[in-house]
Amino acid sequence: MSALDAWVDELGLIGGNGNVVNRFAWTPELLGACRWLVERLRELGLKADIDAAGNVIGRWEVDGANIDDGAAVLVGSHLDTVPDGGRFDGALGVLSALEAIRRLKAEGFAPRRPLWIAAFNDEEGTRFGTSMFGSTAFVGGDLTSLGDRKGVDGVRLTEAMREQGFDFAEVATAKAVDSVCCYLELHIEQGPRMQNQALDTAVVTSIVGIGGYRVVLRGQTNHAGTTPMTERRDALTGASRVVLALRDAALTAEDVTANVGRIEVRPGGTNVIPGEAVIFVDVRTANPETFTTLGDLVRDTVTAAASAEKLTAEISMSYEHQPVPMNGYLQTLLADEMASQRLAWASLSSGAGHDAQILAQHVPTGMLFVPSQSGISHAPDEFTPPEQREPGVSVLTNVLKTLLLADKIAVPDNSAQTTVHP
Ligand code: GLV
Ligand code: MN
Ligand code: MN
């Protein structure tokens, strides 16, 4: 078994049960995975630590670097998961980067600039809705408004960090993007296109824009049997209207997805009319113009549903990540490498969010995909077999070599912004 395949199995045991993996921000499971990675990096001779934002940062420094800017090439992904997630989303990117470093060390490669590896904290935002927390801290984004946010377990973010030995007040010290000249991320595709087209690898052209909203609908808690059907103010009925209306809006719009993946119903008795429903909405589009209309789509839909069911509604934004193109120069480097290895490859957009969309707003950023079996991800069935891991690692390793020997990396060709909401 290759080192990479052994690492996939080993890492999958941390927070894992069979193919089901649960690793969330500021939990012993995710921190266990981070510490495991720190050990692997140190074994390879890198300096490695967990920063104040919970990111693992490994550094292969170069003595007497003969490049003017001395900036590092950064490669990585994330180790946290969705609830009952799989073993590959994020993890395969981190482990492929680790494997690329192992190969470079093994062949005695001498970089002309530093090589850093990152496992960014909380890409998914599963526990607190604070998606891209670690990469946002890495680029110097202002996260101060998030400290009071409560997780799914009712614990405040500041408290959750303290329980694991971290200090929310220190998060800003994780900013390190100024020492980096470019970012590369390998990821599973998370959709069916590569399998359908029998592709080995893909160059990512752009990453979708994402809006996340928390909607609270309030009506009147009352008796299930004695309240006439015409006189109810049922919050869950209102929530159901929102779910269906968003689905219909996304079906008729071009290039829009809408998802409600979590609903909390209170008080939660079979014989009680639900007085409150909290729903968590995720809307996406790759089109920058359409992206500016998604907030209104959610607000109008919620207002109409609330009015039809005589409810009150409160809407707050949990996260917003702009659609971004990937750097043109890095797309070309990746494509040329795939072509020279005679791989079956194509250029594809990403419907999933990635730390790369945060980094892309600051440094030239490129991504490559490897296939997801049956297009499944964010689920325990997510799988990329060993023979489909190798082409991605091989491309990543060679492109890293090129970048590590380059005098200058092309300037960013995009300028999108990321907004963090309390
Ligand atoms: C991250 O995986 C996302 O697309 O939400
Ligand atoms: Mn994911
Ligand atoms: Mn991911």
C-alpha cells in the first residue's frame, strides 16, 4: 500500500467510524487530526504547528533563498467535515500535498523558495456556521464579530476555543498571507462530471458564490387537536413553504442552487403546533451578477411564506463567499502538466466552496480536481479509489516543482471580496 493510501486510512480513523467521519471546529476529533498531521510534517523535516485560528501550518524553509521576494508557495486544503461526512473532502487535498512533499524530499529536490502546507480550520462551518474560518484568518479577514456565535450544541465560539486551549482574542495573529506568493489546492470534484467524461484530472476555472442564511419563523404554539385548521400560526408550515419556494425558484433560474439542510422545530411535540422554526438556507451561483440578487431571493421568499402563514420572520446572514475565477497562469501550468502526462483532463467550474476562494482574493490561486465515485460527496459514500488519486498527486507534485523554482509568480487576476457576518 502506498504512503498516501495508508494515510487516507489512518486519518479516516480520527473522528471516524467506518466510512463516516465527524470532525468539527474546536473539537478533540479535529484537533486530533491536526496533531496527527503536525507529526507527519515534522517526520518529513518541516517546521509545523497549529496557529491561533486552528490551522495546521507546515513550513519547508529554504536557507539562503535566492529569490527576491522570498515568498512561499502554499499548498493545502482542510481536515474538518460536514455532519456524518466522508473520508475524502478536504482530507485528500491535505494528504496529497503531504505526499507531494514526501516525494520532493525523497528525490532530494532543492526548492528556491519556501514550501508551506496548510490544513485550514473549519472550511465547512458545520458547528458554528463560520465556514472558511481558518483561511479567512490566514488572509487577515476580520473575524471579531463571530466570538458570540453559538454552535449547534449551544456553546459559544469563544468558549469552545477556550475549552481546547485557544484564545479567540489571538485569532488575528494567524494572518500570514503576506509571506505567500501563490496557493494550490487539490480536491475531489464532489460531482459526477469527471466520472461521466472518464476524466483523470480537471483544472478548476472558477468557484461558486455562496450565501448562508439563518431564518427564524415565529407563530403561536398551541394545541394540535383543539385549534381550528383555519386559525393556526404554524411555523413549520411556513418553513415548508420556504423550502418548496426556494426549490422552485432555483429550478427556474439559470445556474442557481438552493438548499435547506437543517431545521429546528420548537417546542417539538407531536401534539403541539410548532411555534418556532429555524431553517438554515444555502444558496449559490457562479454568476457574479446573479450572486448580488440571491439575498433578495431569500428575503422575498421568506416574507411571502411568513405572510401566508401569519408568522414573523427574522433573517440573518451566516456566511457569504463571493464567486471567484482561478488564476489564469496557474490554470495554464496545471493544464500543461496534465497534457504532458497524457491524462484525460478538462477545465471545470466548482459548485462547491473551497478555501481557495478565500486565498484567490489575495494571491494567485489554482485548483485541480480528481474524480468522486458516482459523484457523491458530503456523505460517507464519498470515495476516490487509489488509482484515481495518483494522477492528481503526480500533477500537483510537478506543478509545485515548477513554482518552487520560479523567479516570479504571476500577479492575481481577480479581485473578489469575502464578507463575514456576525
Ligand atoms: C463546502 O464543502 C461547501 O461547498 O459548502
Ligand atoms: Mn465540503
Ligand atoms: Mn472541501
